[in-house]
Amino acid sequence: MASTTKISELAEVISSNTAIVDRYFISNNLPTPSFEVDGPSTIIFPPHEKDVAAAYSQVLSATLELHTLMKGPTDMLLRMATLATNDTLSLQAVYRLNLAFKVPLERGISYADLSNECKLNERDLRRLIRHAMTNKIFKEKNSLVVHTAASKLLVSNPAINGLVGIQVEEYFPSATKTVEAMMKYDGVHSPGQSGFSLANNTTKGLYEEFNESPVRSRRFAAAMGGFASRIPIQPLAQKFDWASCTNVVDVGGAQGPVSTALAKLFPNTKFVVQDYAEAVAEGKKKVAGDESAMNVEFMEYNFLTEQTVLGADVYYFRAIFHNWPDESCVEILRNQIPAMKKGAHILIEENLTGPKSQALYREKIESSMDLTMLTYFGGAERTAEDLTKIAHMADPKFKVVSASQIEGTPSSLVNIVWEGGE
Ligand SMILES: C[S@@+](CC[C@H](N)C(=O)[O-])C[C@H]1O[C@@H](n2cnc3c(N)ncnc32)[C@H](O)[C@@H]1O
């Protein structure tokens, strides 16, 4: 008989690594994880110390694996789809009915009063909320619905609320159509062939569709902005010689969160942020009167057409290419060529995927992000080699000179030099 089994090995990994994380919390006077209403909303982001981050990641992976092993193949298969779908269903109810905003933060509310406020009968409302509670979104106290740290976050953080909104209102229906879309078009070769497009009964891609719907477009932009604002700027500032550039074009730069931050650090470099009209208008409003953003300009530009800023030193794309199928990435790169001088850089900042043999939790998050890109856009999470192939397909005179992680962030920077032109 084996002296240790897989499940007791995993239990040991969980125990020893939880102790490392716990010691870190205690010695740094940090609150220990809790969903109590005054508990911390984030655990460790970004990871401050590598060994603690590794221990934290081991705990998440080993608990996931132990949980799956303990369920066994039958229970896992029988329940997987309904469990995951119903998690989203009850979250959709929380979002759609605006429940987090209707439960008073300080005292809670009865199901009867909440039912009146939501115009939904008490019995069904209770069923939905009780399910949300299994994910620690609200809890019951003295027969009242009261907040937890998770439900409170929906009230206090508009970006998180927006991200939840797009998951339940846009992603949830789109994902049900992804396989159908792939079968229909034998893969996804243009944004209009995505699960999103099929679910929305359109041949347009997500961005084009949202251009006609300011409410959906704003919710999406706010949610993306929430992601963007969590990434520190210093590591990117140190990763490239921005100071030596006269002009940088931030292509698809949204409301300019990166360019306005870089512009403060590099006052002699001019940053041009390009995006659709609405993002550009919002960006202009944000920097109006800000002396430190005098070197930032906003410009409407559709990157599916030829680049209009000629002769810049850098054309920078952050979190753009993973939103597009390979064919569109090639087109976007080719659209920059007529504007590019010899030696100009295309800088692509993206999360690059790594080898498959990594911690289970990390693998699940990365692979889930990949399917999210596929469903929304027909896009993909890519390796450095994938992006190199795309650059060469666009033109062999694009030379990939480096691709490496930006220290302290989840992103990498791919530096491509244009060897054609004058
Ligand atoms: C995921 S966001 C990234 C925004 C920004 N680069 C950042 O990292 O915060 C993608 C951006 O691409 C813009 N975009 C999508 N299609 C575009 C197009 N055809 N032309 C210009 N911008 C576009 C969107 O409006 C959005 O702001």
C-alpha cells in the first residue's frame, strides 16, 4: 500500500503553503482573507514577494485539484455545467436587479422589502439570492440580506461592477454560440464570425456593434479601464527608451491611461492617442486643463484603415492584438506600413501565453482568457512565436528584436522594428 496518496500530498501542499501566506499576512500586519463586509477586497495583487506569490499560487492550484479529485469523474461531469452556469445565473440576477445598490450597507434589508424594490416576487428573489450567497455574495443575518465584502465591492468599485456586467450580460449569451460559430465558419477568421456576433444576430464584430450602442460601449470601456488601471506604469517606463522618442502613437489607446501616465514621466516625448470617436472625446475631457498632459494629443482613427500619423518613432499597441483574429492582426500591422519610417518600432504589449505545464489555477485562468478572446472577438491569447509569425505574414521586413516580460506585471513587450521604408 502506498504510504502517501495524491489527496494527502495535495493536502500537505495546501497546508505548508497556506502557512507561508498566513505568516506573510501576519508579519506585514495585513488583514487575513475574509468575506466579512470589512474584509480586504483583494488578496495579493500584484505579488509583492516572489516566494509568497508562489505559495499563494500553489494553494489555489492544489485546492482546485483536490476539490476535483474528491468529486471524482462522475460527480464532476454531472454537475460541472449546471454549477458554472448557475453561478453566472445568480450573478446576473444580482447585476440586472441592481441588488448590491438596494441592500443598505449599514443594516441590510428583508426579502420582502427587497422584493418590493425589485418588483420581483419574494420567493423567486430569495432563490436567486440564496444561490449568490453560496459564492459569498451577500449573506443572511437575522433573516435580513446583508452585504459581504464581495457585494459591497459592486457598490464601491464601478469598474468591477462594469466587469461583472459585461460577463453576465454580454459574455454569458455569447459563449453559448462559440462552438456553433466555429463549426459554421470553420474557425473564426473575422470579428463578425465570433460567438458574440452569432448571439447578437449580426455580422459585425463587437467593437463595431458597440459603436452603435453607447450604453453597451461605455460599460465595456469602463470595465476595460478597470483592468488597465491595475497595471503599474513604472515597469513599462523602464522597459523601453521612451525618452529618446519624439513621437509615440498609442494605437487603440482608449481614453489614454498609458499615454497620460508615460507623458508625465517623459515630458519631451509627444504621445498621440488614437481610438474611436467616443473614447477620444472622453480622453480629451479627462486631460483638459492638466498641465502634465500637454504632450498628449487625442485623434480619431480606425486601425482597420491606413495609419494617418506619419513618421512616428513608435506605434504602440497595448491589449489590442488579442482582440483580433490572426487575419485582422496582419491587416492592422499592414495598415501601419505606409506611415512608417525605417527603424520605427511597433511595440506590442500583451499577456503572452507560456508553456502548458504550469500550475493548474494559472493554466485555468490563461486558458479561460483565451476562450474569452475567442468568444468576444475571434481573438486569441498568443505566444511570442505566434506574434512573430503574424508580423512576418504582414511583411518580412518587420523584424522582431525582442519579446520579454515586463517585470512586476503580467504583460510582455514585443519590440518589432520596421526595416523597410526610407
Ligand atoms: C482592450 S482595449 C485596450 C485599450 C488600451 N490600449 C489599454 O491598454 O488600456 C481595446 C481598444 O481598442 C479600441 N479599438 C477597437 N477597434 C478599433 C479600431 N478599429 N480602431 C481604433 N480603435 C479600436 C477600442 O475602442 C478599445 O479602446
